[in-house]
Amino acid sequence: MPKPALMGNWKMNSDLSSAVGFVEEFFKHISGIEGKIRELFDVVIFPQFPLIKPIVDSVEAGARWSDLLRVGAQDIQPEDRGAFTGAVNGICLKSVGVSSVIIGHSERRWFFGDSDSLVNAKLSTTINMNFEPVLCIGEPGEIRDKGEQDSFVLAQLETAFDSVKLDSISAISLAYEPVWSIGTGRNATEAEIAPMIELIRGFATKAGFPGGGANLRILYGGSVNPQNASELYSIDGVDGFLVGGASLDALSFSAILDAMAGEGE
Ligand code: PEP
């Protein structure tokens, strides 16, 4: 079973100096509990593409910290190379030290038109290239209002994993992110999250994930912050978080880690 994880999706925020400043600040804040963090969690941030390499370099420059913070990409193009202006392929992501890739975020699906079949192709490439996929799934508000969230999320999972080679999955994160909770300050409750975790685990078993889902962690995402992290993390089956807004500030991001480690209580 992979360790629980805290992942920060920076979206289209930050720049070179604030990104490097984040890394310094983050390590300062976790100094003292770094051993516990190393033992208990994987921590990954997903900056804009041009910031990936400077952040990797700045993490590696501090030998004491180099295994404490990984860097991921917010997207990937499924093809190896070619005429795809504006896109970034896995070969390039590998060359700059990316470990994980977010796929199917609701903002990609909505603003960039990432269709179910494109999500499926991106997932396949990510797994074949041995990145850890962080696949986002979750229903919009109107679907939950109609009580159709289970069939909606199940359909997202089924199309995303259609014909994907599951035996090569070494670690995968599925992030349950109800769209109505992203950036709204309204996190989902235990009553809403717990059945979804059961549904996702059930899917993993039925779909034939290796070891019945032993390599799968299920993250929750949607308005997680230092105040609600401890309660959300105590929900059975929540293996960590994908955090947007609160991941931009090193202090609030590390405070979420504190809460997960039981240090913030
Ligand atoms: C996200 O964008 O994945 C997210 C969970 O955002 P926020 O934490 O800001 O709701």
C-alpha cells in the first residue's frame, strides 16, 4: 500500500521566485517533524510546467530534504512527440524529474474540453511511462442534487480505465473531488465522502487492480484547509488530500501536513 499523500495542485498560480520561496518556507515549517513526515507521507506539488525544473533543482540542492517533496505535472499529452502546439509529452516530463501526473481534473475537463476518451488516453500513457497517475473524478452539483453521483463517478472510472493495462500499475491515486466543493469553501462531509470511497474501492477490486487495489490510494479534494484537514483525514479510507488554494502558501500547506500527522491538534 503506498503511503498516504498530501498533494498540492497550484493550477495557474505562482512564478519562479515565489515557487523557490515556497520550497524554502515549506522546509522551514516542517523542520522538526521531517522524520515523521518522511516516514508517514508522500508529499507532491504540481506547479505550472516552467516551474517544475527549478523546483526539482531547489529541492535537490538541500540534500537533507531531497526525498521529502516530489514534483508532479498538471497534465500530459498522450502522444510521444509531434505537432501538438502547447502540449507537453511524458518524455519531457521524465527528463525534468516529474514523478506524478494529474489527469482529468474538472478544470481540464471543463475549460479545455478533456473528453472521457482523452482522459483514458492520458491515463494509459501515464501508467505505461511509469508515472504515478492522480486521476480526478467527481460529480458536479446538479448531479448530486439529483442523487446520481454514484452512477456518474462510476461511469467516469469505467471510461477512464477502459482497456488500460492494469498489471503495470505500481502506484496510483484516485482523487475524489466533487466539483461543487472545489474552490468554494464548502468541503464534502463524511456522509458524502465515505460511500464514494467504498464505491471507488469496489470498482478497483472489480476492475482487477493488482492486489485488489493494494497500490491504490484514495484522496479527497475540495476546499481542504488547515482547519478541516484533521477531521477529513479521520474519515475511514481517506488516504490523503489533493489541495488547491491552500497548497499555494507554504504555511497552510505544512499546517495540513501537521494536522494529518496529528501534530496540529
Ligand atoms: C483542486 O483544484 O483540486 C482543489 C481541490 O481545489 P481547492 O482545494 O481550492 O478546493
